[in-house]
Amino acid sequence: MRQHITIKDIARIAGVSTSTVSRALSNSPELSEQTRQRILEICRREGYRVNALARSLICNKTNVIGLIVPEVTNPFYAELSLGIETHARSLGYNVILCNGQNDAKVTEELFGFLISHQVDGIILASSQQDAGTMIQKLAPRLPAVLLGTPALVSGDEVNSVCIDNLAGGRLAAEHLLELGHRDIVYLGNRPNSLTHQLRLRGFTEMMEKAGIIPQVIDNPHGCSSIDIGCALSRKLFANGCSATAIFASTDSMALGVLQAADEYGISIPEDISLLGFDNIIYSALPKIELSTIDQRKQLLAEAAVDLLTRIIDSNEQDEFTHRMIRPTLVSRSSCRAPKK
Amino acid sequence: MRQHITIKDIARIAGVSTSTVSRALSNSPELSEQTRQRILEICRREGYRVNALARSLICNKTNVIGLIVPEVTNPFYAELSLGIETHARSLGYNVILCNGQNDAKVTEELFGFLISHQVDGIILASSQQDAGTMIQKLAPRLPAVLLGTPALVSGDEVNSVCIDNLAGGRLAAEHLLELGHRDIVYLGNRPNSLTHQLRLRGFTEMMEKAGIIPQVIDNPHGCSSIDIGCALSRKLFANGCSATAIFASTDSMALGVLQAADEYGISIPEDISLLGFDNIIYSALPKIELSTIDQRKQLLAEAAVDLLTRIIDSNEQDEFTHRMIRPTLVSRSSCRAPKK
DNA sequence: CTGAAAGCGCTTACAG
DNA sequence: CTGAAAGCGCTTACAG
């Protein structure tokens, strides 16, 4: 069944050596145009397809990039991975997209899988604190880029691309302050996520300048989701919530807030303003209309691929690059001035 | 830089032949437990990792399944791919997830990529009419399963797993009829999609039994999305819409209807009831609360993987299997009885 | 229980 | 311009 046709078969049919077939396929210049065409025609006719495994084994290059995301079901990562795949393809690389499932064990296995398969480099998208350390430990020597978390701050020797979360937090604070909010909740802070730490820090610093100390509600889970956002908000609302605005750590969390608010008869934005972070496509839906901080996924994706391929090509690694992208505010209708 | 440690290095360090190292790694029984442990310890210490390319080349088996989805950014496919990956992993297979981007050219390239990389089998998730033919043409001889479209009907010689779309269409019709609707629009029919044809047929057959001929609005694009749903609905609403209910061909399309309705000041479900198809997670959001037909992604995913691995193991292919999963109605609040 | 040898499908110096 | 040979990293009969 799995009997593929090989270069040997083609050589036999064409009456040439395997070397010649190989050269015809790789567009080697040292070959008469005539024989090349004749051989290529035979390949086409016989449905020949090069065995990438064998070729990569020889060339020590696969032209494959491994991409690990925490969860494809989160639209933020789905959109990000689409951007990465598209840009990588335009540069001649294929992408193997893997689902870490927010699980360190699975992620570690995926590293093993990708390395075993000799990928040329790895992009790890993560908001986990230890993502940089993971790369160092699991893929030393392999070109790698950490996407979404600034490795610079954590001191790991890895390359990274991410949004400026500090600036993002500040943007959020400015927006809510300008609208006149004073009693504000930051919902869903993940203490073990550097990304979230920075987001929070930018937010609180700006708030404190205005003499305000926001209430911070931690998210003890390793990820953010609608369900978690909903659960945390239920607790908040159950205890009676005086705040006029909630800044949710991600859009998914914000969608959860929306759900809990609905259950408690709280209107958004009439009773409470809601601001998210990420700008996933569902935030733009009517009835949702979530104001949010845009992570600019397209820019992130391209920067990560560009950086990784540059490292792969340079074949050296004695300095590390960190790129930060500036976030922007997307103002929709989930935020307004507080009631007097 | 990309100097990996090989079996030869291990052999040298351990003072044995490469054969022995290989046997230690593959848990071959013909080996003293003592040397095995000694060798494995060295491998661990040196951070040795088997080169999957070389191993697969010899074994003629990769334990990798290729999965092509039209778009990971569609939550339906994102959830489906998660189910497939999880189930495949539990059976010892890794999954290479690829993004067809709703583009025949890209999909064809992906087939080439996967076949070149010697995957053991392919799952193609698609709602395109010609998906079965594509498999036959691009991957004859390779174990493959078409997911989401019934190959049986199209007469292609491929295996398939899908929901019973005819039954799904009937379920939708029954629900709207029971609520008392008589003036109904089916929005987003894709004439070149067998899946959608069946959905429509089940729907109209049931309607016609009740003496009703629904208005059908075609979707000329090759895919369904929020934007397309919105654009089609705008046209519908702009011309004045008498219908009391809309059955959208997918949940994404339904979200687009919601958006257009909002623009035209039409309330759902007060003015018009809205029913979707798929049951993506965003349909469950408050304020959205979309009634829909559940495709039961988990069952689909598992059935596809089970079928594919069975074919891979059997190593023969002279009969083709078609599995259909029964859809269910998920009734939320976007559908109600029409105003008198 | 262990090793030498052949071979998986390919590429690339090295000759001619 | 073309071919014979070596080799990528591994596995597996075949001897011993």
C-alpha cells in the first residue's frame, strides 16, 4: 500500500543515474535543459514526490518551523497562528502547528516531537512566566522565539516578540480615567504570568498617579477563558460590587464578565463599563461591542517569523533580540462615563 | 550550531555498537537489562533525542497524521482540531495541523507537504463539494478520511465521517414550524457544498410537507463567516424582509445576521427568530444566546481518528466506510413564536 | 546477548 | 554534462 515511487524508479525509467534525477529536481545548473525537461515530465507522469525525510536528512534542513500555541480554540491564538503560517509560507517555510493545551507536560512532549522531527526553529506562543526557561531547557541550541512574553525582563537567554504590555495597561487606565471612573476592578490577574504582571503594573501605576488604587482580582488558573472570567465575576457580583468599571485581563475573560453580569441583572455599560485586552473578532459583535486593547496580531506574527528566520539563516546565536509592538486602544461601546 | 548528538556518539561513549544503542532505545527484548539501563542513562545525560526522520525512513512509518482544516480561525474547526489532536495522541499519533485557508491551491500544497513528509494518513475537514475528489486525486493510496462531507453521496472512493446534515435540516425546520413560523428564510446556502445542499434539502422537504416554501438566499463564497453572513443579511433587510424567522447555514453566518439586524434596528428574537448550525462556543454567550443545531464535534473528531487509524493498521483498502453522526437541537433564546 | 553489514531515499563532492 | 561512491542517522535480519 504505502509503496511510494522513488528517485530510483525515475532513474530507471529515464535511463539515467539517480544523481541526474536529483539534479533535475533541484534545478541544478549543471544539466542540459533537455534532459531536465524529460526527467521532470516523467516525474509528473509517475506522480513522483520527493521524500522530504530523506532530503532533510541529507541537507540538515527541513524548512519547517514548529509553532506551539497554548490553545487554538482561543481566537487570539487562532488568528495569531494564521498570521504566522501565512507569513512563513511566503518565506518558503512550512509550519507545524501544535496545541500545548495549557499543559506543561503536553508542551514538553511537543518540543520533543518538533525537535525529533528536526524543525529548523520553534516559535512558542505563551503568556506563562516560565516559557523562556522552557525554551532554554528544552531547546537549547535550536533557533527559537518566544512570542507573547518579554524574555528580556525574565533574564532568559531567548529571543522574544511581544506587545508592550506595560503600555497596554497604561492605555487601559487612561481610557477609564478619562471617562471619569474612580472605582475600578482589574479582573483576572495571573500572578504567574509575566505578561499579566506588566499589564497590571502599567494599569496600577497610571491609576496611582491619579490617586486611585484599583481592586485586583487574581485568576488562579493557568489560562484565561470565558468560563473562568464568568466564575470570577460571579463571585465579585455576589458580594455586591461598587465598581463602575472593570478592566478584564483578556477579551475572553471580558466575555465571561458579560455572562455573569447578565445573570446578575447588571447592564453593561449602563451600570458598569467593561474594557478587554486582545481584540479578538468576537469582541466586535453587535450586542458585545467590547472596548479593548488591540494586540495587533498581524504585526506580532510577522515580527516573530522574521526574527526566527533571521536567526535560522545567520546560524549563530550570541546575542538575543527583543521586539516590542505598541498596542492601540479600540474604543467601542462597552465603556462610557459612570453614572453620577 | 545544529549539531545534534547521534546514536553513534552514544555508542562511542558506552563502548558498544550502534545496533546495541538502537536496541536499548526501542526496548528490544534481546538485550541485558543492565546494558540497557547503562545506555539509557547515557542518552539522558547527553540529551540524546532520536532523529525521527531517520527512524521513519527505515520503518516506513511516522506515527504522524496530517489534518487539514479550512480555517483554524473558525471556532468550529478549532474545536474539532483540538478533539482530533487529543484523541490521536491517546492512540500514539502526533498530528500536524494545517490551515487550508479556504483555498484550493493552498490545500493542494498542504497535501504535497504532508505526503512528502510521509504522514501515515490524512484527515481532510471540509464542506467543499469536491473535497472527496481532491483526496482521490492528491492522495490516492494514502489512508484518508474526509470529515464533514459525506463521500457516500458524491460517489468518491474515500472514507468519510460527518453529521447527518439532512436530519439537521429537518430538525431546524421542525423547530421553527413548531414555534409557528410560516414565512422563513434559509440564509447562506452554498450551492457548491454538498453539506449545505443536504442541510437545505432536509430543511425544505420538511417545510414543504407543511405546505411552506422557504426563501433561499445563496452564499456565492467558498466559505461561511460573520462578514459574509452580515453582508447577505444587509441586502435582505435593505429590501424589506417579511420573514419571521431566519435559518442561517452556520453559527458564524448567524452572528453576521445579528450584526446586520442590529444595524437595521431589527430585534432578535422579538422581530425575527434566528437559528444557527454548528453550536460554536460563542453562540452560548449572553446577549447572543443563539439556538442552533449541534454538530457534536467531539464525536466527529473521535470517529474520524478511529476510522483513520483503523485503515492505517489494516493496511488494506478495498472497501470504504461512511459514518454519520446524529445532530441535536440546542434551544436557546434566539427563537420564539412569531408576533401575530 | 552483541556486532558488522546492508539499506531506507536522497544529495553532493569527486572523477571523468 | 553525467555517473559511481560515500554518507545523512537510523533499524534489522544475519552471524557469531
